[in-house]
Amino acid sequence: MTTTDTILNKGLTLDVGGIDVTFKPLPIAEDMEWRRRIGRIIGDVVKRQQIRDDNVQAELLSYFFAEGLDELMESMFMLADKPLEMIRLNASRLDLTAAMVEVFKAYYIPFVSSIISIWVTMRPTNG
């Protein structure tokens, strides 16, 4: 079993603003909502990258520093055993960013990688 498999099964506990928060996989019904939310975020990023404008980088950065970052944080706390509202009272931006990096590695990257693998497997081959 890989480290990611262990994290996905047992959860990941992090200190976020002086509070221990455990991030665990969701029951399937809640996981479906989490996947929809992540899908929308990824879709927004893809749409913004396809804009043929000299200012696309500024728009993409603006998205990530505003609603995109908020959406990622909210989706991350769907996995948490403590509400985001509690953490917001104590955690700094640095605390949240450090937690987001760890949760991203444990949960988001395996999710996105599995979607890409499914897409590669299902797409028609040339020839």
C-alpha cells in the first residue's frame, strides 16, 4: 500500500492555526458533491486558460487570489473534522496555505490523476 493509499484511508491530521484538523475521505454521497465542486474549479481554470487575451495571466491570478482560493479552501474543509469558520478565527494565510499544500498532495492530486487516467483509457485511439 502506498503512502497516498494510507492517507486516503486513515486521514491526514494537520495543525492549522493551532488547531488539530483531520482531513478524511468523505462518504460517497458527500464525495459526489466534493467532486462536482472540484470539477467546477478545474473547469473554471481551463476556461480561463483558453481565453485568447494578453491579460489572461492577470485574470487567472486574480481568480486564484479571490474566488478560486476561497472555493479551494471551502472544498478542502468539506474533508475536515472542524468547520472552516472555526479555523478562520485562528489561522493565518500561511497556516491555511501550508495545510492546503498537504491536503492537495493527499487528496486533490490523486483525484485529478485518476480522472486523467480514466480519460486516457476511454479516449478513442487513432488508427
